Amino acid sequence: MYPLKKIALAISLVLPLGGMAAPWMDVDDKRLRHSVQILADAALIRVPVNTWPLMWSGAIANVNRIRGKVLTPSQRRAVEYISGEFARQTSELSASASVESAGQRDPLRGYGDTRKEEQEARLDAEYMAGSWAARIRINQNQDPTDGDEATLDGSYIAKLWGNWAVTAGAIERWWGPSWESALVISNAARPVPGISVQRNTSEPFDNVFLRWMGPWQFTGFVGQLEGDRIVEHTKLVGGRFNFRPLSWLELGISRTAQWGGDGRTESFDSFSDLIVGERESANQLGGIDWRAVWSSALLSAEIYGEFVGEDHFRLLSSNGMASFGVAANFAIKAMDVRLYIESTDTQAKWPSSNDVYGYAYEHNVYQSGYRYRGRPIGAHVDNDAKATHLGAQFYLDAANSIGLKFSEFELNRDNVGVNSVAADSSEGDRIQAEYKYHGRHWELAAAYISYSDSLQIQNFNSGDHDLVFALKYRF
């Protein structure tokens, strides 16, 4: 770690002081997302909240407008947490150092999980001035599965043009309302380096015929996959549009494609075919998702889901995958509680009932599949799998929280083809308990994870009782 400390010190000396650390909320804080959803459920935040990273501009403007309103205790705690995080990320220069350690890596990761390898260390320096923002993130990984011990994942430079933020770098994304299995883009794989554009604020259309959509958000990107693939240097192209036509309803539309690469045309005509959904132009996914909420002063309940069609053809989805969930959040005295149950099926069969194996996340040309450096870009269980999660988050006070989760898995159900998580078919469960402390300068976490003996995961010793520790310091 000594060379990395010297690099971080050099960064802090080179970057000028002043400005804001980050233009968006990253995909690494469950409590921040929980707080945002509490206010969104009560229509106190009107921006769409199912595309992450979530831009700070619209959300913090909504938070500032409601400070003088009469709020429930839970809503006040949400406002305080969001405001505190915003203040932390708007210091003159934001820098942090963190380490995470476990007995072995865990590929089955949900929203907010940051560790990808057994041992990880990270140094961050972030800066924002005027319309520019940048982050240097240096990651050191012990015995990584892809061989890259040192990476710059999470680094970026961004520029604001009007109401659009243009970014070059490799940033984590999470598309959709789920907490465990985002089917199109999740945090299961390392972030793909590329160029992206995202709307800064989510104001409704001025057009009278489009105003019914309410606040809306769009993000799009073009990324570069690794060279060690069957089709080397394949491009990953994606776009997502989500909007809130009603205060209690948010809808999203997502499309991604693996396109081009060595030996494949990258002409304008080929890209046009991709846009209209020609089957042979790319390996494509197209999906819709929704989140509907009922909210009162005592309880907020939601139902959400996602359907993603494989090999999108002329704007129509073929056999696809699905994810559904229900959740509720409420308060017990000064403690906020979130409960959820979520089920995901990545076997390509919806809406028909016919089982189609070896189809989801696969393609006859792009035979390395919908993966990056050996890990799924979409759902963390990869293809032909089922996962059901029962989770509970207890936010005890402003700094302390406890998370409990029970999960059941059916992995690689056909026992053939390629699956980056499980080489053979297996079933089993996982129990996870986690404690977190989130202070002004210090963050620490300790977790216990246990997998059943019957669950066979690649490069993983099933049946082990694993302890995980994480520590982060903000300078």
C-alpha cells in the first residue's frame, strides 16, 4: 500500500482546492438510496429514482425546498442523512482510503456491495469546480480472478454542458428498481470504461403532448469491453429512459447491445441497424421496469418488477427474464426499517412458459456472452438461474445500521453452456448478517456470511462461514 499512499498524496497536492467532490450519488450506499426513496414515496422528491448513479442536482434541490414543511420523523431523518452526505461530498477536496477483507470472494452481490475480491484496498481523490468534475480511484486487489491487481475502476472526468453531464471513465451503474438483481446493468462485473451522457436535472417536457410523462431522466453510454474475448474489443452500447407520470409510479425503458469489435463492422449503417433492432447487428437486450408505491404517514409499501427480452428484434422482445419484488418501510420509534422480498429468474422463457436454456446473456456471434472480464454485466447469478431474497435493513440511529438477508439460489439449472458463477447445476441458500457504522470521517462494517454445502460456486469454498471486515476514512 505504500506506493499507493504516495500517489494519493501527489493527487491531493496537484488538484486545486474548492468545488464539489461528486456530481452524483454512487452505487455504494444502501442507506442513501433508502433515504431518497422515503422522500420519493411521499412525493417530496419528484425526480425519477430508479437509475443509479443518481444526479445530485435535482434531488438536493427537492430536499432544500421541503425543509420548512411539516415532515414525519422518518422523513426528517431521511432529509438529514441526504443533506449530510451532500455536505460531505461538497468539501473543497474529497479524499478517502478504504480496505475490505474476507476469507474469499463473493460473486453474488446486491446493491451497495462494493467488494469484488477477497482483499481490496482503495484510494480516492475527487474534485469539482464550475462545470468540471473528476475522480481518481486507485484499487489494489489481492489475487483477483481476472489477474488485474491494480485498477482505476471508478475513476472519471465529467463536464456539464447545459442540462447534460458528459463523462469519460469507468463508473458503477445500477439500472432498475431492484435491490438484488438488476437484469440489464448491475454491479456484478467491474465497471466498463467508456463515454456516457446523463441528464443533470429531470424537469418535465415543455411540450403539451409529452408533459404527461412528468419528470424524466435519460442516460446513454458507449463502452469498450476487454480484448481477451472471442470477438475482441467488443463495444457495449446502452441507453435508459425513466419517468414518473404519477407521484406514485415510475417507469423505465432500457436497451443495451454488444456491437462491433475486431472482425465486425462498426459502420454507420450497422449502428443504424442496432438502433432499429436488426437481430444480426448486435447481441441486444431490451427491458421495461416499474415501481408503484402506496404511502401514508406510518407506512410506505411498494411493488416493483422488471422484464428483459433477449435478442431484441425490431423493437419487440423475444424470450426474456423477469424480476419481481415487494417492499415496505416504516418506523419503530426512532428506528427506520425496510423489508423486502425479491425473486429473479434468468431463464429465458417469459412471457411464454417454454423453458429455453443457454439463451439468456448468450449470442451466436458474441460467444463470450453478456459479460465483462468473466463476470455478468446483468444479474449477478448469470443465466439460467433463480434467486429469491428476503431482506431487512434496520437503521438504528443516524450512524448505526444492521442488515439481515436470507437467499435461496438455483444456479446453472441446465448444467450446460457457460455460466460465470456456477460450472455445474446446484441449489442452496445463503445467510448474511451485517453491521455498519457511518460517521463523519469513519465508516466500518462487519458481516457474517454462510453458504450451504450444496451450493457450488466457481472459485468458492461452499459451506464456509465467512467473516467480512471493511474500514473507510474520509480525509
